[in-house]
Amino acid sequence: EKGGYDHFMIKEIHEQPNTIRDCLRGRLDVEAGRITLGGIREYAANLNNTDRIVFVACGTSWHAGLVAEYVFEELCRVPVEVEYASEFRYRNPVIREGDVIFAVSQSGETADTLVAIEGAKEKGAIIFGICNVVGSSIPRASHEGVYTHAGPEIGVASTKAFTAQLTVLTLIALKSAHERGTIDDKRFRELLAELYRIPEKVKQALDMDEHIRKIAGKYKDAHSFLFLGRRYGFPVALEGALKLKEISYIHAEGYPAAEMKHGHIALVDENLPSVFIATRDSSYEKIVSNIQEIKARGGKVIAVVSEGDDVIPQMADDVIEVPETDELLMPMVSVIPLQLLSYHIGTMKGYNVDQPRNLAKSVTVE
Ligand code: F6R
């Protein structure tokens, strides 16, 4: 059942080219320049006309919401908020008739997310469920929604569900932007074509597995890690830190790279490795100077870079190359090495990576 792999986690990590492809199947038609989403029909006009979108989720699904915030704002030019379900439900949030809420959840059973949308629905919000488990509670409590079709995720730490969430949310944003007229036809078609290439690029990123295992061996005894990124790399940094905490019980923090000057740079010394998401995008120059700032203080740097980068490898202690893609789609590729890094550190330490201590696959209590 583990298909020749030692653990479900590594099997699921390696399944991602296929799960992303499954997620796109029947939805993305590059030739025709068309996206079809059977799950958003009746309420499509609500989505296309709303002036406010809120993502409600927990954990890794919340990180998918953070990526989606940037994607929807960029493509649809609509204000977006991303909320922890547990906070959203217990404060008194302003919800108006016609607000659109996306509930993102692998299991579809997370109690805080479920109760948060039930409350918002009563106040007139339109709810779309983005879930993996078909027929689960959140899709049933939503007006409409789109399934991620990643197949059962057995490993407690979410991997393939995350990239499937990003795939679905990107499809929705692209379709809505096209219908709103906030993206021109050329850019729309360019992104469709690039999205179609993502499974192949994820596969290339997975080819770094052995190289990443060696890096894991070098850093596995560190007591703490920083994960740093900017723009689309920032939620990826948060996700990398969460994976490492869950799987290898090493303390880790994710930050927007520019925030380091405002506090945590005080922690940096030769014992604190920093993992940078430093692929070539519009904030590349800035992240290069952030890497220099860490190196100047004696910190070790592991950098996820774009293929062919010849600047960062001269500064960083270790680099992991991933193929280039549009920055909007990069999280699906750049998260792969971080999943592998946490897997290898966890297994080297002899931990049960499929069922980390204290964690449950679906959190149905508050
Ligand atoms: C992280 C992880 C958790 C879940 C969170 C939400 O690896 O597994 O943080 O992402 O509990 O779960 P769902 O997506 O089922 O609502």
C-alpha cells in the first residue's frame, strides 16, 4: 500500500506530479484557452462581482490561503483577507451580504473551519469549500466548491493536499479574473500553459531528493531553523517551518525575509541555519541582500534557487535548484524541497514521520 516507499509521507510527496495532473484534468484546456469548474456554477456571478474575499482555514490549508491571497489580488484585483478559522469564529468579524468565503480544508472536517463558515453563512456570505475528502462536512455546509482530487492523504503532515489546494485556487482565480476582465487574454493563456507544465516541473524538483537527503544529514542536529521568503516565497517559508516542526520536532520559524531586521536577526549565529526561498522573481535582488545579511553574521544558509542561478550559490552554504516558472505558480514547485528536507531529517532522527506525536489527521475538536 506504500507502493514500494518506506512511508506514506514520501509516497505522497512523490505522487504530486500525478495529483496535480489529476486536479487539472477536465478543468484546464490550454488549447481552447478555457477553465471549466463544475463546482462553481450557480454562484459564479457572486464570486465575479464580490468586492471582498476571505479565506478561512487552519495549518497548512491556511498557508494555501496565504498564497491564494496574493494570486487573487494580483489577478482579480479584489481585496482578500486570510483568517485562522479559530480566530475568525470567536471574534465578531464584519461579514456583509455577498462577501465570498473560501473554506480550505483537506479533511473537510476541521471543527473550527466548519463552525466559522456556518456562522458566516447565516450572515449572508457565499461559501465555497475547497476540500479533498469527498462528501465531508465542509463541502456539505458550503454553497458550492471544488474538490482537490489528491486522493487519500494518509501521512498526518499535509503534502500533496497542499499543492492540490494551490492548483484549485489558482484555477479559480484565473477563471474569475478572465470573467472579470482584470487579466488580458495573452497573460491568461500564458498562465494556463505554464500551469499545465507544473506537474513536470514538480517532477524535476523531486529529482533533487538524494541531494536534499545529503543536506538533511548536514543540518539534522540543529536545534532551530529559520525559513525566509518574500512575496510568493513567504507562505512557502511558513509551510517549510511547519513541516519541519511536525516531522522532525525541530523548532522553526517562518518569516517574510525583510522582517528579520525587526527582531529575529538577533538569533543568527553559526548554529542557526536559515532556509531561503530565493527563486528568481520580482523580489530576487532583495532576497540576495537578505542572504548577505545572514552570511555577514556567520549564519548558515540553505537556499532554494532557480535553475542556473550563479549568484546565490557563491554565497549560500547549500543550494537546491528548482526549475523556473511564473512567480505566481512557484509555490507549487518551491515547497517540494522543503517537504523533502523535513522528511529526511525526521527519518534520520528515527521518528514516525507518518504519525508524528501529538498530531491528528483531522482536528474535529476545538
Ligand atoms: C499540517 C497539517 C495541519 C492541517 C490542519 C488543517 O501538515 O496537517 O496543520 O493542515 O489541521 O487540516 P484540514 O486541511 O484538514 O482542515
